[in-house]
Amino acid sequence: MKEQLLNVLKEALPGIDFESSDTLVDDGILDSLAITTIIAEISMEFGINIPFDELESGNFNSVDNMLMLIKRCKK
């Protein structure tokens, strides 16, 4: 699932090194527009709806955090 997520992220937001940072939002690498793009892309790719209470910046700080978010939303 991680490779699938990385492919989606790299296609949606080329030029961002998602693999080497665990503070993507905190460091300003991802802004609100990028997060909105990620939400749309992972919702379509993984067939999930992300609840409003999961829209915290920490859920988008790293690929691993995004994976945990996807797993929670699939349940």
C-alpha cells in the first residue's frame, strides 16, 4: 500500500520528496492547497472518505502518517 500511496503522491505533486521528510506540513513543504490535492487523490485511489475530524495537519506530515489515516478510514 505504501508504494501505491507514493505513486499517487508523486504523480499529484511532482517535485516533492515524500520519502525523506516526516515534517512535510510543519516545514512548509505542503500547504493547504497541496493537502487538499492529497485528500482528493487518496480518496479516489483508495475509495475512502476522510472525515472532517481527521483533517489535522499531523495526518499529512509524512507518508507513514498518511498510511495510518488511510487504514483508519478504510475500517
